[in-house]
Amino acid sequence: MSFTSSNPATGKLLQRYRAHTTKQVAAILAQVHGAQSAWRELAIDARAKHLHAVATELRREIDDLARLMTAEMGKPISESRKEIEKCAMVCEFYAENAVGFLKPERPKGAPAHARVVYEPLGVMLSIMPWNYPFWQVFRAAVPALAAGNTMLIKHAANVTGCALAIENVFIRAGLPQGVLRVLLIPSERVAPLIADPRVRMISLTGSTAAGKKVAALAGASLKPCVFELGGTDSYLVLDDADIAHAAKTLAAGRLINGGQSCISAKRMIVVESVQKAFEKALVAEFRRTVKRGDPTKVTTTLGPMARADLRRDLHTQVTQAVKAGGRLLLGGKLPAGRGYYYPATILTDVKPGSPAYAEELFGPVAVIIPVPDEAAAITAANDTPFGLGAGVFTQDKKRGEEIARYHLDAGMACVNDFVRSSPQLPFGGTKESGYGRELGREGILALVNTKTVSVK
């Protein structure tokens, strides 16, 4: 069996990769398991030096890595470069903070002879998606490695070149052999790895459907998991919102990464008294900022979608939404020519019952849901099986914070901005958007055995 990667801007084949055989998978797992003993015995600050070396290597190779990412996934080159830099930043964040995060401690009021210590779990299997080919891997792998775990990476088939490049970055940075390895296997060959007792933990970023399958397999073996799954992030535009600011911010939040992001601003829930003003401002912002074209050019802001099937599925959702009563303000038509391009699209008057109301639209399509008032906006925001990110636009910041904190059922919420990930802050969702947290101190503590040690 082989994997192929193709250029989404042209549809042309880039490379074929032969899948690992059963024997090769067994050897890689044995190597990663064998490397864990020595890696966990390294002092945390010694592991930190390795992570600093990885950051240096990423920046040294940033041009080549960004070009590879753009070629395989279609991300505009300027965004690809930012993604590599963000990977370097997360390496530095955990290199500088892991010692403090994992320092043994005695909770207030605990017996003087007791301590809480944080130990590595062992081998971690991470199942990764294609939309942020480097960042998703580094977001999972770096805190795990800082904590003393070793890593198996099963990446998406269409970004196999990126997966192998990541493995080579760690090798060239001087990490011990076997600390991080990539497996070239299809999804149907993951189950035996999850069941293998040498694999101690699973992380997955991807669809909710994939998360449910992996959760069932992991549950059968009582393996802890961290899942970051789908999202239909809701943003309330209240009647006192700064409409120009809301439109500018939500346009950026929707179109980042071509709209192919779990945390992009997908559902814009707008109070009817400002609906027309917001629609006009959002259309103007899309027209002002969107420059669709060759993703290798620095002037391009919207590249192609990653695969032909993803574009086809998105267009079907848009077509069904219009049939269900939605109204196109912009886009919505498949462009002629090569590549998997889709126009920046705005759908409005989307109501409950429409596919676009509840489903995740994974591409450059904004959905406007009109509601009569604030109370209805909050209800609509939570009327989704997902709970990754959410936000509210209002000039009453105190009220906005109250809504974000107490009334939006999501793992992350903001006021007058859109959600994005940061190495310093915990990242994750609720409901069908997954469980567990990545990043921040919470992200590394999710990947360790928290042990109570008592010595009299």
C-alpha cells in the first residue's frame, strides 16, 4: 500500500510514499518504547535543551518547511511561515517552563511527609490531521516530550511529506534515536497500536466521528486520551456591538487557514436590529481582504482547499443551505480551472433545520444566523453539539465577560475577539468537541502520572 500527496493548487501528484509493513511498525514501536527509559531519566532541563535545539532547527529550515506545507496542503505561504514560527515558540515555551510545571509540590494543608510528583506515562500515540500539518503535531508532541514521554505520530495521509519532515527536524536537532517516530499507516491499522500495552496514552485532533471511534478503542484498554475534535464556533453580535470591528475580526477569524480550522468563527449569531449593517460590513471586509490565488505568492490570502472531496462536500452543504432558505450574500459558486479553490462565501438567514445551522462547514464559508435579542442569541450559540470556542461582540465589556464566562458552553470564550491557540493557555473543548486540554500548564499535566509520594 502507498500514500500520495498532491498539490491542491494544481491537483498534480507530488509524491508517493510506501506504507510501513507490519514488521516495520513493530520495529518502530519497539524502538520508541525502548527509547523511553533513557529519555525519562534525563533531567527536565536536559530535555529542555533538546527542545531549544528543535526551535533553532525549525527557524533554520523555515523556508523549506513552509514551502512543503504550502505544496501539500495549500496554505498561503505567509501563513505557513507563521505556523513554523509558532512551532518554534511552543518548543521554547515548554523548554523554559517545564521545570516549574513539573516541580514536586506539597499542597497546602497536606502532611509534611507527602509530596505530589509528576512522572512520564511512557509511549504516547498521536493521531494528527492535515489542516495544520506542523502545529497540530508540535502542540501535542512538545509537552509530551518535555514531560519525559516518547512519541508515535500517525499523521494524515495527504501530508505525509510534512510528517516525515517533522521527524527529520527532531533528528537533525540531535534528539536521541526513537524519541519521536512517524508511522506511515492507514487509519484501519491504528487499533492494534491503541490496544498494545506499551502505548500508554492517546491524543487525537480530528473529526468527532474519528474521536468516537478512537475513544471506544482506547476505553476498551483503559487508555487516557486527549481529544480536540470538531467545532462550530458561535459568535454573538449584539445590538450594541461595534459593527465595523465585529465584521473585521470575524472575517479574519473565519478565513484564517482558508476556513479549514476547528476554531474558526463559523456561526455568526446576529441580533436582527443590526443584521443588515453587519451583513454589509462583512461583505465589504471579505471583498477587501480576500485575494484568492497561488498560495506560493505572499500576496495571496486565500489558497485552495486541501482536497477535492473536501471542496465537494463543502459545496454540497452550501447548496443545501440555500435550498433550506439561506441567502447567499457572496460566493457559493464553484470556480472553473484547476485546483481545489472555493470562493469566500457568506450565507445569511440560516435558521434551525438548515444543514448550515448545525453542521461544521470546513472551508471559507461564513454563516449568519439572525435572532431577535440577546437571550435568543445565547440560546442559539449553545444549540449545537459542539463546544470548542465561542465569543461575543458588545461594547459593554462587563456584560460581555459575564456572557462569555457563564453563558457560553465552550472550552474557550472571548469578548470582541476570536479564539486562537496560544502556548501559554489551555486549549480544548466540551461536548462533541472533545475532552482534555493541550497547551499551558494543564496541557503538560494531562500527559503525566500525577503521583502522591509519602515518606515518613
